[in-house]
Amino acid sequence: MTVVCRLEDVGRVYGHRHPVTALRGVNLSISAGEFVSVMGPSGSGKSTLLHILGLLDSPTHGTYSLAGQPILHMGHRTKARLRAETIGFVFQSFHLVSTETAIDNVVLGMAYQNVGWRRRYRLAAEALTRLGLEHRMGAFPATLSGGERQRLAIARAVAGEKRLLLCDEPTGNLDHENTMQFLDTVTRLNADGLTVVVVTHDPEVAAAADRTFVLRDGAIEAGGDRRCGGSAGRSPGWWRSISSVTSATIWSPPCRRPGSSSPPPANSR
């Protein structure tokens, strides 16, 4: 299987006089089409790891390859182009432009892609339709519900056929119903082949992933075993079968038995 992200002995240290180690000795390989979650206490290095994966930061030592391309000696302009064409981001805050319509928010998200304006609008319309917002293209963010704003942020992130979706605490400001809608959305995108990495404190979100890693003090402490999870391997009711995730325990969704049904659609939850 094609590897999208590969980190080998990656470390990140901030400062010189009083250095702070954010990551140390991280080895991680993420294949195309995987859904991976990252957990850990505050200050464990989760966001730093996500920023390195997303080319928003660079390792102090170690190597990182994205889509088969080594990043170490890559110039800033080449990184920016690779990031714009390959990676989508979803954050806890939606970062939508309040004065722009839904479709224009998605179009703005493609500003750094080598795509003409006419094609940007076509790709934006396709992304909004894919996320069930075809009837809200002309709406402004203030008129959207919390769940619709979240789906708009995801549409902006994936427009233009991105290969990797990075989510940093995407459900931190959402209630339970909208968290379930978010999970339904990203698992459907993942089933279509999108690689997804989610940083989260929520064990319910982590349980939806194929693999979960736990970071502590900048190092991967637990997790990473491949399991049957993911969009093709979750049994009915997997979102209710949640136990707490600690630094030593990774919950795995029960494997779907042959002949059993897939998870029900969002409108049946």
C-alpha cells in the first residue's frame, strides 16, 4: 500500500537558551486511505506532530516524506505548493470568512492551488454538494448551523481532490449530535479514499479510526496496531461502544462479522 506520510526519528525542539522538546524519536508511517487518530494529554506534542505532517513546521532532526517526497531540503515555495495541492486542514475554530458566501469560502481555500477561477468554482460546488450543502452555497456563515459550518470547513479543506485531511481537535466546540455528524462525514470521505489524521481528546472520535496513537512527553507511548476499524470494518453501534482511552489503553471497535450491515447513515442515528 502507498505510504502518504513517513516520519523517521523525528524530533522538534524550540528555543536555544532554554530548549523545550516538543517531539522526540517519533517513527510513524501512514498509508493511503487510512484513518488515524492521535491522543494524549495537553502539551504532549499532538499539535506539533500535526503541524509537521501538514508542512506548517519542520523537524529539528529526523526525516519526513510526504507522498514519497523528502521534505528535509525542500524549499519554502515548493513546500507551499505541495501543501496547497495535497493537504486540507480542519481546526477547532472553523476560520470561515464571515463576509463571504459558503461557495466563496471554499473558493478562497484554493487560492494557492494552480487552478483557474472557473474551475475553482466548479470544484467548490462539487465539494459542497459532496458534503450535503448544495442548497446553502449562497448562504453566509452566520446563517449556518454549527454542523453546517463544520461541513463547510471540511468542504473547503477537501476541495481540489486533496489526498490528506488533517484535523486538530475538530469536535472541541461541537455538541454530541454535531460530533456524530462530523464522524459520519469524515468516515464517508475516508471510505472514498481520503487519508485522515485527527488529533483529539475525545475517545469517541478516536474510536472511529483504523489506528490510534497516544503521545506523551513528545513520544509515541502506545497504540498504532492495525485493526479492523475504518469505514469497512465497524459493527452497527460502534459509536456507542466507547471506553476511556488512557496512555496505556487503546479501544478498538468490534470487527464486523461477515454478512452484518455497515454503520447506519447519519439520519438514522
